[in-house]
Amino acid sequence: MRTFQIPKYYKSNIITGLKKKRIEEDPRKKDYSPSVLDYGNIQFLIPRHFGFCYGVENAIEISYKAIEENPGKRIFLLSEMIHNPEVNNDLIGRGVRFINDTAGNQLITLDELTPEDVVIIPAFGTTIETLKILEEKKLTALKYDTTCPFVEKVWNRAGTLGKTGFSIIIHGKYRHEETRATFSHSKQDAPTVIVRDLEEAKLIGETILGNISKEKFFELFKNKHSAGFDPERDLYKIGVVNQTTMLASETQNIADYLKSVMIKKYGESNIKEHIADTRDTLCYATHDNQKATLALLEEEADIALVVGGYNSSNTSHIVELCETRFKTFFISSEKNLISGKEIRHYDYNNHLEISTNDFLPQKKPVRIILTSGASCPDSVVEAVLNRILFLYEISV
Ligand code: SF4
């Protein structure tokens, strides 16, 4: 796989070095078991696959190139480039301004931009509507388009399916930049509807089986379907694609469930006419990170620390998986480790940062799972590791 030019301060001797070693030892990724960094009294379990993915490194390379190539110009990013505060703050420090916030609220109107300005499209991609405005205004966005190729793959697949009469079910978070972009591209060629999870997919299933009326469907999926979507006509042939950072297993469960509904309705022999096989659109990094996290769950550990931006979808899924087995803390950096007693961490169910005392087990050796989301630099993970080593020395 291609290597990218990313600033040195995002790398880490310990973490990047460990990843490199694992890749050299196992280039075909046959072994998903974690590595153990043994510091005597503390053992860190580091997953086989985590942190910056292809799409994030690609976006970082292009964004820093845009800054380097355009001294003195105003540089705008359509939204946060990736969901990581360290990276976004570094870009802001270099003068980059964000046009939208994560929730899609406009901070700067596109009317303010001129052809002299530089505009960067984030890794999540953007909507067709925004692309049109950028083209009309003759802005430079296409030159600095960091849209991840794995996201584009989803758009292309949705388009191909749409042209052959399939409708698209997007498994994603309605407000997430990537889902909004995928929805915008998909609806050009295919009737499209967004489902958040298996529960919502079941509502689609019940609609297909005739147990939910058209009126009820529109009430349930208000603002989540393309214009002119007709559940009686458009749920006859479907394909499931996802926001690439959703839990891959959940996307598969949704596809499997909808396949079972189609079999019930139309019989097994015609199934390919009614549901497309879209497994190949799942992002490799999400798959590998989640598989490596599942391998962590087979280990013995005292706590798990998951590092990443609080608005990072893929990080929250890693947290969800770790929580099934371990006391888990979702932190954004080493700054959350206030002392050997106190940790500040994110409660993603209630969307707030909270404090927990006595988070660090007073035992020897203590085993700590340390991992991060796909948008978190290795250097931040190393800073967390070093801070834990320091706090442990002074508190245990
Ligand atoms: S998680 Fe996958 S789709 Fe998302 S940026 Fe990374 S490689 Fe691309």
C-alpha cells in the first residue's frame, strides 16, 4: 500500500515503530493478536491494527501540501478534515478555517469565498450540491480533494446499482458528513433511504412485508429519504452500503436481515433480483480495526483506554466493543489523565465529558489495553502511554 508524507510530529517512535514491525513480520495480516509492551509493572496491550488509515493519511498529505503550495492565501476546509482535535487544531494554527462544523452548521458562507481562495474537501467527501457551488465559483477544491477513495467506492457502487434499478439503503448517522455526502451522491441515480441501525432496518423490513403503511414510513423516515421515494415501488430491489466507519458487523447484520426479508417475500431462487451483495464496499481499515479490537477482547486486561476525537464515529465503535468486556475510558489525549487517581473521559451516550476517580488499578502488574480511532495520530497514543507510565510511578 502507498506511503504518505505526513508531519513527523504525528508519528511516534514506540507506536509507529511497533506497527512497522508487525507489518514486516506479518504483511498478509494473518495474525490479529495484540502486541504486548511490557514495562514490568505495567503491560500495554496494543492491537494489531489501529490509528491512521489510508484515507486519513491521504487527507493529511494533501492538506499540508495545500498549505505549503499557497503561502499568503486564505485556505478553507469544507468541514473538519477528520474527527481529531489535534490534527484540526494544528491546521487552524496554520491559518486554515472551517466552513462547516461537524453538525453541518455553516460557520462561513460560501458567498464569502473568491477564486483566489483555496478550498479543501475533507476525507468524508462532500455533497453534489456543494460541489456545484464550488465549480460555479471557480474555487480550487478539485485540486485539493481529500475524499477517501474508499468513500468514493461506496458512491460508485451506489450509482451502479441505481442505474440497474436498485434502491440504496445507507447504514449511517444521518448528520455525519460522510453519510450526508453519500446520500447526496447516491440519490442522483437511486432512490435512497438512511437507516441508523438494525432497529431502523427492521422498520424497512416491515415496510417491505406490508406491515408498515406508506404514511407511517414517511413519518418514520422523515428527512431520511430521497425526494419522490415511494416505499411501495422503491423497496423491490435494494442494496445496502454504509458510512464506512460504522460497525462492519452491524452493516452485515442489516444486509443479512434484509436478505431474509426478501427471501420471505420473493423466495430464495430470485434473491439476487431483490438484494445486491455489497460486502465489497466495506472499508478495509474499519474492518481491520474492528477485527483487531475483537482480538483484544480475548485477552485479560484491567482497563481499556481508547484515544480519539469525541465526534469520531469509528472511535466510538471501538469504545463500544471494548466496553463489552473491560472498564473502558474514551479520552482525546494525555491531557485527560489528570492524576494517578483522576481521569476525564467521554460518556458518548450522554455526550459529555465526565471524571472518574481511582481509574488506575493499584496492582502489579497492571494490564492496560491502549488503542485509538482511525483519525488519531500515533504521537498522541504515545503521549498517553508515557503519561500512564509517569502517573503509575508516582501513585502506585
Ligand atoms: S476509515 Fe476507511 S473510508 Fe474512512 S477515511 Fe479511513 S480508509 Fe477511508
